[in-house]
Amino acid sequence: MCGRYSLEFDEEFYKRYRLVNKLQVKTSYNITPGQIMPVIIAQSPNSMSFMLWGLIPIWEEKKDKQSGLINIRSDTVLNRTWAYKYIQFQRCLVPTTGFFEWKRTNNVKQPYYFYLKNKKYFSFAGIYSEWKNPKNNKVIKSYAIITTFPNTLMQPIHNRMPVILKEEDEDEWLNPDLIEVEKIKEFLKPYSTNNLETYTISTRINNPAFNNKELLKPL
């Protein structure tokens, strides 16, 4: 699972993702479901869009109050017919600088912060949806982060982790000509343990109201 992540913004963000539309992005150290965050939805040239974290799936579209999917399992997107349109035609990059996971020990859940060793920005593999509300014609764009089984660093902490794409694979992930599910499957593997770091942080991260760099300090 991936229920919180961070995005520390600077001008290098635009260069890193080769963006043609430089929409203003704000740093957030404690991104929670339901927030509007940037995702990359097209390549050559790359373009950015702001979307709601919590993908509105097809069975929720007719409800008055929709429930979104913040995560979607890799086996679900590969094996469920309803998910094919997303994984084949509506893939996106979810930019981040780190993410959080919790380990349960007795009655306490200890948060951990994960980040890449040698790179500031990296990307989760995501899927997105665009839905028009028939009552007011408002278009709601939403996204979910794909999860996979854990690598050896994550395994003692949690049984799922977000799919982290290698930077050199990001363009192919966005490639609209890539629709073969068997080829897409190759991207949905755990990220290398050798390139990922983690440490424990304060339980203040549990409160969405806390959103400053102090949250990322190691215990």
C-alpha cells in the first residue's frame, strides 16, 4: 500500500520531467488521499496535469458520492477486465521525492520514510481517469498508484509497496503505442533494494495537518 507521499518542489522539477507546460507546483511533505497533485500524462512532449488522488472507477461514476481508489494492485490491473482500459490507455507518472509506510509492532504503528539514494525525484507508476459529472458537466480527473509485492527492504515493514519506475523506463510507460498487457507487466516489479533508503520518523506524520520538513527528520 502507499497511503502517503511527499513532493519537495524546485525548478529542477520541470527539467527532470521535460515539461512543456510549467504549471505552478507547491511543496507538500505530507500528501494525503483526496488532495490535488501533479501527474505526467503524455510524452514527447511531456505535459503535466493536476488530478485528485483517488481514482474514480467506472462502478462509482453513477453514484452521488464517489469513493476513489488511492492504490490499485498490480495483479488487479493485469487480470481484471474493467481495469484494462486504464492500464492500456490511461497510464501516468506520479512524481514524488519520498513516501511513507507503517510497521505494526504490538499496538504501535511506526512510520518509515523511503527515498532514492542518489536521485531527488522519482516516479510511481499510475493510472488515471477522466469523468464528467452529468449533473453539472464538471470534469473530474483522478489517479491511483499501482502497488506490487515488497522488495527485501520493504518486506519487514509492509507486504505491499508502490511500483517505482526506473527513470529510463518512464517514456515507455507513457508510450500510447504500448498496449500489450504482457509487456506492461514487465514494469510492475519491486524496485531494487540497492537504490532505496529508509529510516523511522515521528508519528506526527499521522496527522494530515502537519505538513513541514520537520516531519522528514529521522528519529
